[in-house]
Amino acid sequence: MPTPRLRMVDVRKSFGATRALQNVSFEVEPGEVHALIGENGAGKSTLMKILSGAYVADSGHIELEGRPFRAADPLHARRCGIAMIYQELNLAPHLSVEENIVLGEEPRRFGWVNRKERRALARRALAQLQHDSIPLDAPACTRTIAEQQIVEIARALVGQPKVLIMDEPTSSLTRVDTENLYAAIGRLKQQGVSIVYISHFLEECQRVCDRYTVLRDGTTVGHGLMAEAQLGEIIRLLVGREVQDIYPRIPHTIGETILEFRQLAGRPKPRSASLRLRAGEILGIAGLVGAGRTEMVRAAFGLDRLAEGTVHVRNRLSGLAQPRRRLTEGIGLLSENRKEEGLMLNRSLADNLTLTHFGPLARFGFISSRLQRQAARRWMEELDVHAQGPGQSAAELSGGNQQKIAIGRLLHHEAGILLLDEPTRGIDVGSKAQIYRLMGQLAAQGKAILFISSYLPELMGICDTIGVMCRGVLSDIRPVAEWTEHSIIAMAIGQPESQLETKS
Amino acid sequence: MGNTHSPTRARMRQVLNVLGPFLGLLVVIGFFSLNPEVRPYFLSGANFKVILSQTVIVAVGALGMTMIIVSGGIDLSVGSVVALTSVVAAVLLRQEWIPLLVIPLTVLVGGFIGFINGVTIAGLRMMPFIVTLGMMGIARGTAKWLAGNQTVNCPDSPVNDIMALHQPMQLLPLPPGVWIASGLAILMVLVLRQTVFGRYIFAIGSNEATARLCGIRVQRQKVLIYTLGGFFFGLAGLMQMSRLAQGDPSVAVGLELDVIAAVVIGGASLSGGTGSILGSMIGALIMGVLRNGSNMSDWPNYMQEIIIGIVIILAVALDRLRQRRAS
């Protein structure tokens, strides 16, 4: 039996108390396209970051062409023949295509760039992909997204990689461009390059991959030949965990519809989203990262442009609006990006909590810092925020406590409709449980909650109804009892169960 | 162990943050008092009156600039606006307009220029640095054009009283300009700390995305900030005219850098979100004392410039060090 190109055995990695990878084994042959499949947070990117040198494994054994391998840093990994192409494009937009392709590996002599050799390298890399029509001198930002993706792959090829990792390479490509990418992958395969292909879209994996490995909760749970695999079986492997009981059920009654989206469309996402949210209801929106869920609520809230569709608040048409108007209508949005959008990190907790609603804190038009601190202290107690006091800056808090502050702002605003975008992302289990309980309590008070999450167990655990978004379209919304994790995932990856049954 | 001490340490840190610029001012004053030959002249009431009235223009400019820098912006046109408004005031007085009209009109001209800056920055989403750099040239050119490229003399009027030093040998009475600046400083402390408008300025500077998410009309707020800033620069121009008793289109070159330095020495960050009026006022005083003290010590002009440069870098370096220890 020939030595595999890459072998990872029993790799483990922890971040603090969370075990990201517990026991992962993974093998890739030369000239093979290997699908790495797993839900968000299953450990795919951690594993690949270990391989490409961004992280160091706690224990385990990695072999590259039969020899032990341990990447000290990304540059070292690249020199050893491991190249990674990230989901987001990483080009320097103002540099030319040629400069981008050789970036970091410029052929040089005494510090001077050897232009002739640089051109030859760039040309060879593009030719390898049969995309030599891309002009080498054009600035990268003037090319289409698909061409930029090719440039990115060409850059990875300059180092003549043995293993090429592609993370969701088609997420921003059109169908035609995707076909071109498959063709390029086919050529690389013939040249003996091993490719690790990370994708949520199982039908894609079926098209281009030879074998697959499924990760779940940081463990390898299955692998095999793609040709022999059944999609239903892979989905079962993806999901197959017990729903734990950290989801307290607080009884709440559902009332009238108070928020309605009719055929919302943004640019370019979502394509079409309709929903009705009722008072006292927790409506979950499931879907893959990039399906357009965040874009849907941002457009509805007035942060992004709405291309089409209408928003109705308490049965009244409330079409185009600025965030300010939405806030006066009693709608609050929790940003998925806590650090960059959700909070003012260098301002105090009191400032962060009260920013949208100074009214009750002012006397004769002047904000009383005493009342502001009082209000902040009240919310901090209510939400069990661990901090020195209302004057501490938000940056000094842990993720869970920061999130409680961001939610606290919506509560201080007395919002009756809460749009929560990934409220439990990147926070510890304890805080998660507190946030679940809080959401139940808020629903019991008659508040309506739209809950976007990529983590199915929590959606199944606390929602009354769940809708699934796939590639910009929000399809049917059903009571939670009518869903299974299996059927949600099948819907999210665009393979509704009905289709699966007829296929398999 | 560290935990039991942290509340007191946090309070100490807070006190130090407020006192930091104060201590800096004391150090600078103490430094110039070391020389026994300079001390009697330097440490006198009359000299402090001179320092205060020399500082007023930078201080009034710093009131507007603090607001702008806290919001994450910058205004490089201050010096030119001061020159332009001083010329406007002189021209109006020469044409025998009554001072009661000249004063508000001059301030309005400053506000108008700020408004143009704000509208351009907010409307075209341009970098404040670029827009106000352009305005720096436009305002300076307009000033020279209006003045016919020479100083504009004007008749004696109550406007000149704003900066007049009656009784030059004693501290009191202070020129009205010092009182005006102090009153405005107190007002601005209240505005920045305790009005919704002021809190929104901090929010925008700290994180513009959050501000938008929280329903703040960011672009409108920016127009207001630059306009209000312009009013202060117009007032500074009026004071400049009052001090020289003439409108001079080539005055106040590089004033913007003194004003920015005062704000930054006072603890504001050029990336926005932090800063205080009190700090900026002390920063302006530090700059004033440095200039006055170097003159008194008979240091050549070039030494002054080198020393002021060093002080700016030191002040900000200390601030960074303090912040790094805090986090």
C-alpha cells in the first residue's frame, strides 16, 4: 500500500476549557480530492489551521509523505507544500494580478525583485489552471470575483503545493464559475496535487470529491468513498447527537402577529424571505453561514438596502426605514458581530447599555450620570453580568458578559420585537444557558423573538417555530415539532428530504 | 491577591487619568521656575495673565477640535479659518458695521465653513483629513483675496476689548476673552458629558457601526459636529483680530497643529471615542506655558519648536503606556 500524502492521527486541540478537537484522524492520498464535512463549529477550520500552521496541536501525529510534520507557522507550512485558500478572498486589491500571485514569494536577488522571473512564475501558475487570459498587469480589484478566486488559487500554486486546502471555495461563485473551478480542480488532481475540499454543499462534494471524512463535535465520525456514500447516511453522521437539556422550557403563550416580512429581497441576498412573527413567539431561522439570514434582518432593520418587499409592524406597512425608525417602533437588533458592530469596546458598560434610550435618564435635557449608572447597575444585576461596575470599559469583559451587555441595551430600550443574530456565538456554555432562559422569560412577557442560529440543538431546544434559509430563500416555516435536525440540515443544504428519499 | 486590590487600583487609575494632564502642567511650570533668573518674571500674576490670553485662541479652537477628534474626525482648516474670519471681521468694521452685528457674523462665517466641511465629509463619505486639507487652502486663499493680499486695518472698536490687557502689571482684571473661553469650556463639558448630542459624538467616534445600529443618524450628526466646530474657529478668528487690532490673512499658519496637539496632550485619541474638554484645556495651557517659558528663558525659536515636538510625543507615549497597563 503506498504511503498517503498526508496522515493526521489522534489530533487534539483545546482552547481553554473547550475541546475543539478531541480525536481526529484524517488521511489524504496523492492526487485525491477529499471532502471534509461537518457543521459549523465541528472543528473543520481548527483542524485545517493546525495543518497550515496557524495553530499548534496539543497532541497527535501528523505525517507528510511518510515523514513526521509539524508546522511552526503558516510560512513554514507553505514551504513544506501545504497551501490554504480561505473562504474570504485575501488579495491586496490595489496590487496587480501578477504581484498578488507571487506575494510573499517574490523571486529576488539581493532584495531586488526579479521582474522577468516573477512574470514567468505568475504566468506558469495561471497556465496550470488554464486561465492565462487574466491580464497580469490589471489591479486585482478590477477582476471579477471568480477571477480573483483563480488568482488566489494561482498564488497557492506558486509554492508547488503537495496539499491544497480549499475552504468553501464556491460560496461566492455563480454556477458557470463553479464549473470552471471544478475543471481547474480536475487538472490539479491530474498533476498529483492532493486537495482537501471543505464544503457544506454535499452535492458539490459528490461531484468533485473522491472520498470524504465527517467531523462532528471535534471527532471523526465517519469516512469512506464518495461514490458509495448515501447523502442520507452522511447527514445522519453530521447531526447524530443527543439534544442536551440545557434548554429550559419557560411556558409562554403566543399572541397576534406583530412583525411581518413580505418577500424581502436585498442586494444580493436574501433573494426572497417572508415570515410572520407573533408576540410571545420564538421563531428560529436555521441555515448555513452565508445563506442570507443576517442580510435579511439587516435589510429589514434598515442597515442595508432593501431591494424589494415590505415590512409590516403591528399590521401597519412600514416599508423603507432607517434604524432610528425601527427603534422607535420598538424593534431591536442584536448584531452577529459583537466586537465590530455590537459594542463600543472602549466605552463604559453604562454608555453601551443606555445609548439608544436616554429619555428616562435625563433631567431638563441633561443626562444624569447618577441615573445612568443606576440603570446600568440594574441591568447588570438582572442579566448577571460579571464586571467591576458600570464604569468599566466593554473591552475588558469576557465574550459572554459582553453579549449580555449587548442584549441589555435592547432590554433597556424596552424593545418588544427582538431580532437576535447568533446571540450565543463564541460564548461559554454557562452564559449560553442564561441567554436561553432569558429568551424564554422575554417571550413569556409577550416579546417577540427572531432567533438566527447556525447551531441546531439550540434552535430545536428553545424555538416555537423554525424556518430554514437556503441560498437566500426562506422556505417553509413550521412548528418545531414538525422538524427534525435531519430534515433541517437537508433543507439548509438544498436537499429536502422528499428528494433524498427518491434518490436513495 | 490582585483581586482584592483591583477596585482601589481601578479608582487610582481613574484619578490618575484625570490628574495626568494636570501633573504635566505642573511639571512644565516647575521646570521653568527652576532657573532663579527667570523665576520672578515667569511666576508672576502679570505673566499668567499673558499666558492665559495667549492661550485663549488655541483653547477656543481646541473646544471645537475636541468634539471633532472625539467623533473620530479631524479638522486641518482651523488656522486658515481663523485668518479668514479675522479678515472678515476687520473688513466689516472698516465698512463701519456696528460691532454688535460684526461679532455674530464673524462667528457665523466660521460655522458656515464648518458646515461645508461637514456636508462634504458626510454627503460624499470622504476622509475628514482630505476634505479639511482642501478647505485649509480654500479658506486661506479666500482670506488673502478678501484682504487684497495685505493686512486690513480697522478703526478702534469694542471688538478690540475682547483681548485687551488692561492693567498689564497685575493678574486681574482678565481680558473678557479669557472669561468667554472659560464659560464656553464649562458649557462644552456639559454638552459632551450630559447631552444626547454629546454622548452620540462619543458613540460615533468609538464605533460608527454601533452608532448606526443604535439608530444614530451618523451623517447628520457629523454635519452638526463640524458646523459647531466651525463656530468655535470663527470665534477664535474674532479673538485673533481683536488681539492684533487688524485682520491679517497670513496669520495663524500652523495653528491647527497647536490645536490638535493640545487636544491630544489632553488625552484624546486620534482614532476617536476618547477625549475630554478639561484635558484639552490643560493641553492648551501646557502649550502656552511652554512657549511663554521658552521666551522668558531666552531660548531661541528653534529650541522651542524642538521641545514642543518632544513634549507632544512624550505626552502621547505616556498615555499609551497607561492604557496598555490598564488592559
